[in-house]
Amino acid sequence: MNVISQALRKSEESLDFFSLHPEIPRVTCFLVKVASRCNLDCDYCYVFHHADQSWRKLPPLLSSENSTLLAQRLAQYVEETKLDKILIIFHGGEPLLAGTDRLQNIVHTIRQKMPPGVDVDFSLQTNGVLLNRKKLEILAGEKIGVSLSIDGPQEANDLHRLTHKGKSTFQKTLDAYWLLMEFPETFTGVLSVVDARTTPLKLLEFFRELSPPSLDFLLPDSNYLVHPPLRDENPTLYIDWLHNAFDLWFDHFPDLRVRYFEELLGALSGLESHTDGFGLGDVSLMSIETDGSYHDLDVLKITEENYSSLGMTLSKNSIIDSLQSPKIALHRSRLTFEGLCRTCQECKFVKVCGGGAVAHRFGKNGFDNPSIYCRELYSLIEHAQSRLLNTLDVAKSKVQDPPKPSPTSLKKVDVTVYEQTSHSNRELETVYTFWEDTLRNRFTCLLNELERCYPEKMGLFTFFKHLPLVSLNWCVTRPATSFWMKVMENSQKNLKSYNIDSTTILPELDYLERLKSESLQSSLILGPQVHTQEPWLRVLFGKSIYFEDESVSRSGRIVFEKAMKIIENFSPALLQEIKKLSPVVQFIRDPSAHPDKVVSFSDDMIPGALYVGVMTKKKMVDPYDLAESLIHEHRHQKLFLLEHYVPILLSDTPHIFSPWRQENRPVSGVFHGVFVFHMLKKYWQHVHHSSCGATRDKATQQLSFIKETLALGIPSLNDAPLSDYGFALLRTFQEENNISQGDAA
């Protein structure tokens, strides 16, 4: 299972607009063309120098009328979809040709039209030539983030980024760069298009000297009709360049945040990709041209004339209308495993590359092709994977992983008994003890390695080595300890660890001091930890998740105690199981979720930690809803624990139908959903029988939804690649929910 990609799992039972309307993609980003012309003549530009030349007929600037219509359509869209956050990217052409006054007016109009509680972020992509201090102060004042396009040192930049008269733009762009560095809250990063004639060393040295907040390398936009520049003469040109660039970055420039390589390593590690260059996904962006027309992804302009146009406008159509365009539906299908060509589906790296950028697949036969950069992507992924494995092999001479028992040496468990909740579940104890022993072994090996690196901390390491077994087991099974160990083990192998925002997580010894202090407080060993300030429970999620402050957590603890009492009334054995397997609860808020939605998630990277929302809008959640969240995420943790002991799946592909998502999902996601909702059905049945009034009505509604989704989710696993253990659990779910093996989703 791609554990980090599960980190932001929302409460799957809460149906929002997009769950109710799976035919409509969750678009949260809007590329707004405020200017259709440019003051530069970059010869690789997909707007001006590729197949679609419709820009010639567009108005030079977005009019005030269309700006007002845009604001109205956006307000209508967020009201209909209940989104509480969107991103507007000002683009072109060159957006600064519109002038900062016009940009200010657009920003003000959109903010004025937005419903209360909706957060709108603004950004701008510029070549920087027109930027000066006054304009930048205005942009900063409006909180408009600015990204700069620059291709490297002057000899690289001047290969393509020239004025219409063929003059260099480098110095003005560099001046803009240093000006942006004075506004760190506004400067978001640099985009650089690769020309393989510029050596990676020269490029990386240039950008290391600049030290931008982030750096994104882009391969020239190409397809089967317009091949990558110079590659026909030298077939390995880009392969050689990418290998060299990756090695230099990996070995000598690791502090330079190169998004292209970071996304690659993230995809290899199972992280969800944030770019269309790696990984599968869904349509999340829409473009609006200066004439007010709706368009699909802008780079699709490299395919054919007007291909990106959806044939709809701000004046006549809502955003919801445009998102139901057949072209959007086709684009969405091409971002799924089933929508890839056969070559991609059969490729061992399909889960990493995802078929590459859609626009790069275009040819005479449409999009039924691998990316034009398929050889480059395959070779780079294979090379990066090899580098990682070689790094691990070298590290093994310094750091030996704890020995792992072979599958044949493990005691056989009855997974159908493990799944049940009882006071003396011996199968659960077998699995838990194995996990406990594994963690203790890893912890001891890590301490031995740290002793060699930090001899001055010998007393601290000795303290843990002499702890009584019960105290040591408590220490190693803390969720924070488990994640801290992974980061420290990576550090000992000269590997970096990253959070959800792709920011480096630094190793830290002080955690052991805090753990020592906690281990001496016997009261902590006896019960769960609720909303502690421990950084190692939070660092994985970066800025993606907000952790509630103390004023909210005080009220949250009261609701938490009520929720735990509800769980105890439902099943005292389940309450004890939660305390043992899921001993840490954190109160969170997801800024990207609708304020009415009850949010929760958990992650195998931090086993035993439950992250639950205790507020919706400005009021505390219903204790029955919080109890559901705790049971929900605990069940994920219980299945994670079992998966460490025996295989439940033989493969996570192909993706299969899921009643809890708009798109097909990996097999593991559907299996986890069934495992969770199987227990939630029993919970809400108990609530229904033991309550009255609004609570009983809520239970009725939840039961109806759960029964319906289980009736769809369980059959979707019939032909999935499950192990014997997986099929044993599936048969239990079928029998207890009265679903025959022949039922189909």
C-alpha cells in the first residue's frame, strides 16, 4: 500500500458534492489568461509556437466585463460544490502586460464575490522583464505569489528567451530575480525549460548560486508530430542529460529543491504526485482565455488547433457546465490506468510515471501512445531506482538492518478471528507481539549505531537498553517513536526523509530525551495520549494539516471522553483494542476540506496514531460522529498491523471500482474501505437500537449509506488479486453482509 499517499485520507463516509456527482472533477485551480500576447518570443512556447494558433483571434487583455463574469462564476461554483479553497493563477502570454491595476481589480472583484469562509489564493507566472519594485509591492500587498521563468545562465537563457527583435532578456530577468528575493513571502520559485546543450553541471551551479525557493525543470513540450529538439540527431540526448543531472543533484546538490527530481523520488516511494509528469490522477485545473472561453489544460495547445477549447464561455455557461464537457471526460479517462495505452499498462513503472504528461502522448492516432519521452522517463526512473538501491547497499556496510523472520517461521493466524473484536483475541495478540518484537529489535539496532555517532550521548542510550521490558515495549510502540526511527534509520543510510510538502525532515536526537521523560511517568503507560504537542506526530504532514490550538483541544478532550464512552457502550472490547493498538489521538483540521465535513485520517507511517477533526465550522463535532471517526481510523490501523504480518494482497493493480471515490482505486484502498465499513455498520446498528430522536435519524441515514456501499464494494473484490488470507476475510464480509460471491459491483 502506498502509505504516504493515504496520509490525507478523508472520512470516506461523508458524501460531498463531488462524491454525489462523480461525473464532475474536483477542480480547485483556475489558470486565468489576463493577457493573450507576450513581450518575449521564446521559440519553444506552447502558446505561440505550436499547433494551436487561436491566440491570434483572442482579445489582447481580459476585459472588465469578463473579469466580473469570472468572479460571479467562481462564486457560483464554490457555492454549488461547497469548496472552501481555490487557486487562481494569472497567466498569458505575459500577465504583467495587463498591468497591476487591472490585476488588483480582478483580485478585489473575486474576493468581493466570494461567499464567506472561502479562501482564494492568487499566483502569477512571469518572465520578469516588466517587473519593478512598485509592481512587486502591489503584488505582495495583494498576496499574489510570483513564479519566475529563467532557463539558466545567460548562454542558456539566450538560446530561446529573446525579445521579438532577437535581443537578450537575461539581465532584466536576473534583476527581477534579485528583486523577488527581497520579497520571500511572495516569491514562490523558478521554472526552467531544459536545453540539453547546456550541461547539467553549469545549470545546477548557476541555480545553487541563486538558491531559489524552489526550482522546476521542464522538458520541451513535444509529441509524436513535433519531436523533442535535437533528439532525432542524437537519440540518447535527453537520457544522458537527465542521468547526469540526477546524479549531480543526488550527490552534490541535494539542498537545491528540484521539483522534477523530488517528485520522481516521491513517486518511487509511493507519494502521491503533484504534477502531471508523474503518476495517475484526475483533472484539477481549468483555463479561462481572455475572451472568457473555458479551456482544458493549457499545454494541450501543442496537439491541434482549438483542441483545449471546451466550446463554452463565461457569459453562457457555468463552471459546472464546462466541467461536464466531453473533452474533460476524455482527459479524465486518460489519467486513469484503464485510459493508458497497452504499452503503458504493461510497463513495470506505470505506477511511477503514470504514462507521462497527456499532451506528450499525442500523435496521428490521437492519445493512444506512451509519452514521446517514454524512453527518457523509463530510463530515468530505472536509474533513480538503481541509485537508491545502491545507496542502500553501500549503507548496509555501516548500518545493518535488524534481521527479519522468514514467512515460514511466523505462527499461522486465523485472520477471520483477528478481524473480530473480543477481550481475548489470541490471533491479535500474536500479530501485535510480533510487531512489538520487530520494533524493539529495530530500536536496539538503531541505538547501537547512534552510539558510534554520538558517544557523548552514551548515558541516554544506556538508559533505554536497561529499561524493563514492559517500559521498553511502551517506548517503541509509541507512534512518534516508530516514525522517528524511520527518519533516523534513513539518516544513518545517508538517505533523506520528506514530509507531504516534499520538505526535508531533519533527524533529531532530542526526541529520545522526551521519550525518556515520558517513560518515567507510569501514568502515561496506562492510557491514551490525546493531542500532545509532540513534533514527531506532526512533522510528516507539513502545512497540509492544521493542528488545533489549546483552546480547541480543551473542548475537544471533553467530546473525546464522551466519544470513548459511546464506544465503550457499543463494545468494551473494542475500546480496549483502540487503547492498545491506537494509543495516540491528535485533533486536526484539514484546510482543504469543507468546514461542514467531519475529517479524519491515519497513516501506516505513524502506526497507532489517529488524526481526527473535533470541529465543523465553529462548533464541536457530535460525539457520535467523533466515535465513528475513532473507530474508522482504528480499523485502518488494525488492518495495517495485520498487513505487516501476512500478505492480504498479491498485487495492488489493476485499479478496481470503489463506491467511496469518483475514480477506480488500488485494490488496497477498496479492501481497507470494506474492512472499515464492516465494523461501522455494526456501530451504527448499535446506535440505532440504543438511541432516539436526531441521533437515531442520523444512525438510520448512516446505515443506509454503509449498506449500499458495502453491497457495491464487497463484490468489486471478487476478482481482485487477493492472497488466501485476503479471500478468507472477503468471505467473512460476504457472509455477514448477506452478499453472494456472484454479486457484481
